[in-house]
Amino acid sequence: MAGHIRIDPAFVVGEVNPRLFGTFVEHMGRCVYTGIFEPGHPTADEHGFRGDVAELVREMGATVARYPGGNFVSNYRWEDGVGPVDDRPRRVDLAWRSIEPNTVGTHEFLGWCERVGIEPMLAVNLGTRGLVEAVEYLQYVNAPVGTDLAHRRAANGREEPWDVRLWCLGNEMDGPWQIGHMEAREYARVAQEVGNAFRRLDPDLELVACGSSNRQMPTFGTWERITLEAAFDHVDHISAHAYYEPIGDDVASFLASAEDMDRFIDAVVATADHVAAVRGSDKRIHVSFDEWNVWYQSRFGGETSLPFVHAPRLIEDVYSTLDAVVVGSLLITLLRHTDRVAIACQAQLVNVIGPIMTEPGGPAWRQAIFHPFALTARHAKGRVLQLAVESPQIDTDRYGAVEQVWATGTHDVGTGDIAVFLVNRSLEEPTDVTVDLSGFGHLRLVEHLQVHTENPAEVNTAADPDRVRPHAGSSRMDDGVLTIAAPAVSWHCIRLTEGAHHA
């Protein structure tokens, strides 16, 4: 059975939110040290940051970078990462049992963001620290010169405020693994007070309260409700985190991981809207899906298995075509929720479950998962459209019967460009997909790229960095109908344009 999709410009989900293409830089493993930062590298700039990595970050199209964690932030003293580098203390990081020299801190990271063109998203430590330290950090980063903390920032080399808009009020505070883990009502009270104080300093900040660490947490739903009942007036977003991997041999369910993300988002939105309804409020809390990716956690021995060393090779998963197709389907899901997901950050950027890999002193290369992210970030412009999809069904153990074809589309009214993003989630069955675009008038097919290999286990390596890469797919346009040949386990980006415009 073939799949059928109808796309009409009149049916709009919402504007494409550029912040959906965020990333995550945590002081974990080699994400920072020998990842984005390596002073002795042949491509390093005057600040010690790798130029080859910065070039790939720009190509990838990342728009937001969350920092400095993650679990790391819940034991982090921001003061350790400012001032003369030679005077900064070496600390034990309890989150990842590492030695942190604090060579990279606030000034270095925010300067890197400016140079690569990424919006920073800072997290404050609400695990081992609290209200006072969070407010002082906000003032250090954002206050104009004229007060003590801003004067200290200026003395450390930055007179102008950074004016960071996005702030996370802690990280995964529902998780027993988190340093300073709290019960829901404890965290709700802290988030309320920190949010209130931040608003007094700057009412226009965007604040993210901690939601559940995953949808399987025993407090999921209750945590969100209790947190928002307390902090509703002070926050804009609530976080969601999810990582996906095959469970045993159940690869079919892994390919359908977007079902979990889709249901996760719906549940968080429903809970947030319930809190608003009880309060009689029209305010809409949005989801910050600020950690998501494929992560083979079954290969990780846990934090207590790690030695205390600096920048260990930690969870450096090597990603396959199969993983890239799943990542592409998760990006489709985020776009389909662009009306309620305000921010999304793929975790992490480099080496640590990253789309970019590096070798110290050596090359940087694109992992397989790099490609669907980069192409979606580049071509998803304008409006996300509501697609009508008729798809063959496939059976999964975890999610029941799901659509074989998972898709979304965007339309840039100004340029006339249309992009269709599509995944065939079957392990074995190819399918032809017809897309009715007759509502647009005359269209020209510009390009069809797909991520697919005959063996879905293919990976990129330093020695063979382009084994998995986008290549031309098979499709044709006839009388307003696009026909796509979608092999099993494949992700597609099809670009079209209206009239004579050349995309």
C-alpha cells in the first residue's frame, strides 16, 4: 500500500520556530575540552576554540546553545569560571566524576556564541546552590555597569552586558541522580522564588522551569502540575527531556520513537493548559524540549563507573544511518508542534552523543545524525503546514500500530519555497508516497535529498567521514502531484518552489 499526503497552504500549524534547532554544550566528557575548545589545535582561533568545529556548527545551523549543563550545572559554581584563567580553581565535578579546570567559563562560552552566531541559553545551579547565587549570576551576565557584579564583569574583560534572554531554572531536579534532587513541592517553591527574583531584575527574560526528565518518571504529570501551580506567573516554558535507543532487538519500536516524543509533548501541553484553565488564565506555557537525541544508554555503565579524570572519552556513541533516520523523525515531530514547542536542544553538540566528532589535534567530521539536522535547519522556513496523511500501518511492540510514513511540510510565503520532510519508518518495506500539492498552483521540483544506505548500520568515521551522507532521492512532479520513492529506513528532504523562483 502506498502513502498519500495532501498539503494545502491554508492549513497552518504555526510559524517555523528557529529555536527548534538548538544544541547543548555541557562540561561533560570531551564536549568542551578537545571538542569546541582546544588551544593547541591547528585550526584554533586566538581564543583557543577549534575553527574546524565552528565551521561545522555553522553548517549544521544550530540556533541556540544550552550551557553549562545538564547534570553538571547542579554542582557548578559560576564564579569558578570567571576572572584570570590561571587563578581559576580545579574542581571535582560530582555529576560526571571528572576534574574540571574551569579553563572555559562564562566569558569564553558567551564569546564563542557571539562568534559562531548562536543564542546562548544559560542554566543556573539550583542543586547545591539557590536563589542568591542564581540572582548574582544573572546580574553578573546581564546588569549594566554601575553595580558591583557588573563592575566585576567589566574588570574581567566585558563591559557591555551580554543580555542573555533564555534561562533554565535548574536541571532535571526530579531525578534522584541529580545533585540536590528535590521533591516536586520543594522544587516548585524554589522555581517560584527564583523566577520572581529574575522577573524583578528583568521582566522580559524567558524562564524555563524543570519538567520531568523523561516520560517514564513515576512523578511525570504530577511534577509538571505542581511546578506550574507554583511558578505559573513567573515562567514561560517547562522543559522536557528524552533519549531513545532500541530496547533489546526491538528496532521497529526504535524507528517509531517519534511516537513517544509526540505523546510526551501532548501530555505536557495538556497539563500546562489544565493549570491555566484552573487559574482562569489565557497564558500559554510552552515546552522547552532542551535535551533530546538517540543515546545508547545501555552501553553506559553509569556515573559511578567513571574515574576522576579530566575530559574523559564519555558516551561517544557512533551513529548509523538507522540513528539518523530516527533523529530526522524527531525533528519532524518538533516541527509538527511548532505552535507549542518554543525551544529544542539536541544533546550534545560535539563528541558526547554528538552530531560532530573530533580527534585531539586531528580532524573533525560529521556523524550520520548531522545531516537531517543540518538540512532541516536550512530548509524549514516560513510556516509549518498541517498535513493530511494516509499511510500504511506498521506494528510495534511499544507503541502499537503506527504510521509507516511520518512527515511534515513548510511553506515560505515570501520566497515561494516549500519543503517536505518525510521518513519511511519500516525496517523492510519500501513505499511510494504521493503528495497532493495542487493547492499551491504550479510548482517546480528543486531538489530531493535522502539519507539512506542499503545497510542501515553504516557509520561515518575519521577514516571514512562521508560513508553516510545525503544523496539524490527518486521523485517526480506531475500535474501538482509529487511522487516519492521511499526505501525502508530512509529520511527525505524534498524542496519545491512556486513559479519561476529559483531556490
